[in-house]
Amino acid sequence: TVMTQFPATLSVSPGERATLSCRASQRIDNNLAWYQQKPGQAPRLLMYGASNRATGIPARFSGSGFGTDFTLIISSLQTEDVAVYYCQQYHTWPPITFGGGTKVEI
Amino acid sequence: QEQLVESGGGVVQPGQSLTLSCTTSGFVFRRFGVHWVRQAPGKGLEWVAVMSSDGSSSHYAESVKGRFTISRDESKRTVFLRMDRLNTDDAAVYYCAKVARGDFWVMDVWGQGTTVTVS
């Protein structure tokens, strides 16, 4: 299953809303996770099951979608949210597959 | 807290072998599987392999099948990734990550990574 993320780069002002998209090449129900990777760091799990926040993830992060189209929203961007965000499908495995990432910048 | 620490990365020549280690702490090791995910320089994430909590099953990406072997040692709380016949496409930062509770194919805690250079 090929995962496509867009846009590749997203520029958002602090306090503004950031909307990231992820599309699967075939239906994956809600078997989608989102990860955040800050510069020089390992990835961190943000969301699973398309809309469930992982432990410790702030409420400004929300996820939605089902089937082939998914969205990650950061409701009010903070400077610490600058990172690359990856979606990952786990409906069809192996392999699990990641999208190419969306870079969020201020 | 739950922690994974990778080691064993280094510089090797094409065709050589290398074994990575992922040492864990802070959780009941025998209850969770562990994945390996890699990231080539300036690129995105690529899943490599996974082993189940009891070691009875493992899966590999097509790009490494037959060359890489995942294993685990309960007494050492460590998962290994043996990499044979390395080529330049295998150069990457290798992360190990713990299987999330309830979702075998989701990774909820990641190590900091170890770098493999093939040159």
C-alpha cells in the first residue's frame, strides 16, 4: 500500500492551524498512525487508529479519516511543533508503509 | 520509563556483515515485540523487520529478506538485527521500536538510532 502525504512542506505562523494530509493507494479502514520527527531526533508516536492520541500527546493534535483519506490537524501551532510528520498504514502487512513526510515549518 | 538503546552501528565495506543490538528497559520485555526501522540520509522512514514477543514469528521487508535476521535474547532484554551482504542502499540510521499495546504494527517507543555506513 503506497502512502502519499501532502503538502511536502507546510509553512504556518505560530498560533495558526496546520492541516496535513495522507492518502492511501487502497482502503486501510482506520489502520493509520502518525509520527512526529523533530530535527536530529527519533520519531515519536502521535496518533494511532487514525484518531487516537498516544500517551502524552497534547490535545492540539487531532487526527481523522477512514478508508483512504486522512488528516492530522495541529489546531494552534507552537514553535516546538516544527518537525517532519509521517503517516504509516498497518492495514496490509508486511510490509507496513510510511508516507514520504510533511515538513512543518514556521 | 520505557527505553530502547541501539548499538553496533559502524562503517563497513559492501558485502560485509554487521549486527545491531537493541537493549531495552522499563517494560516487561517478554510481552512485547520489537521492530527495526531505518532512515537513509535525508530520506523518510522504511520499515525493516519485526519479531513477536515470544520470538515465534518474524517478518521482513522485501529489500532485506534473506540478508537480514532478527532475533531476541530474553535474558539480556535485547533484540538483534544481523545484516549480511550489506550494500550501499543499506546505509541508514537504524531505529528499534517497541510494539504498541494492542497494535502489533504500531511503534510507541523508539530508540535514538545507530548509524550504519556502507562504503
